[in-house]
Amino acid sequence: MTEFAPTDRNRVRRLPARARYDAETIYPIIDEALICHVGFVADGQPFVIPTIHARMGDTIVLHGAKASRLLKHAATGEPLCITCTIVDGLVLARSVFHHSMNYRSAVVFGRGRLAESEAEKWAALEAITEHVMPGRWADARLPNELEMNATSVVLVEIEEATAKVRSGPPGDEEEDYALPIWAGVLPSQIEFGAPVDDPKLGEGIGVPGYINTKERRGI
């Protein structure tokens, strides 16, 4: 798998021991996160926009309405910064100073371009749909011509990337371990509840198996 060399742009400077530069760590974080945040600068004003994404190999896929300011800017090839974060737990230390979170985060740098062909656009939309709910693309009605024409797809090739990961218990000062204060980790994960039928659902239509068996792995 890809190894991203540390540069002035992607090097972790604060707590560098938590940094990871290998795609084997970075890509699963991107795949697990339900949304990403895309940072860009337009006319001197910085913006950070949350959006749904997917990964296709070494490329991040973004989509939305053709009128989207984010997608219009991303398609110009100007630099983008894309981030994903997963919180794995609250770290409660004996001292306020050492409270923290267990987390996995990924920061990606790249430049976007519009999908060049219908085949590329279809593949990207399938990837996004399957990112949100595996199995849904083959089950739902696919986009029609009008919907496809109203949708822009931007592909962002990953140029540089890094991950930052914290795990484990609190790290208190040695003298604080004797304090009579509970310390530890509260694990965190996203859980989905039982499916709720659309009020307009046709009679006799059951919940698909891929929804009933869906476990939280970040999709």
C-alpha cells in the first residue's frame, strides 16, 4: 500500500508520535467516516463544508448539485484539504489537563477535477451510495437522465495524507495516580436503531437483509 512521505504540508508537528503516514492506516479512516469536511479558500475567504464522500483507490469522490459552490471550486483544480475524524472514546484523567479523546483522524491534500465520462460518473455515484449503505445501489432506482444532468461529481486525487491516532488510557502525572478520582475511558461508537418504515411504504415491503444485518463499521 501507499506510504505518504512527510512534508511541510502533511507533517504532524504536535505529538508526532501519533502520526501515521501509511495508507493502510489512513484509508480505513476515510472509509469508516460517514462524512468528511472539505476545506478551501475562495476569494480570500476560507470555507469548511461537511459532505458525504467515498474513496475509489487513491481518489476521494465528492458529489452534489451543479450549483454547489464547493463543487464548482473543487472542479477548478485549486488545492483542497479534506478531513475525516472518528471518536473512539472519552479519556477521563485524574487531572483536567490530561483529559482527552481516543480518536482516529485523517487529513488529505489534493486537487479536484470533474468526472470525465458517464462511466466514471456512474462509478463514483455507486461508490458514494455503497459508502453510505452497502447493497443499496443494486436495490434502489438508479438516477435518471434528468437527475444525472443535475449532479456534479468531482474526483480528488490524494497527493499527500496523514493520520493521527490516540488510543489507550489516560496519561496522568505520576503524583496524581494516588488521587481518589475515577479515571478511565468511555468507549464511543455510532449505533443505528431499528429501521423505521416510511409512512408511504407499500404494503408487504419488508426491510432488506443488508439493512437488518448492518453493523457499525463506519459506513
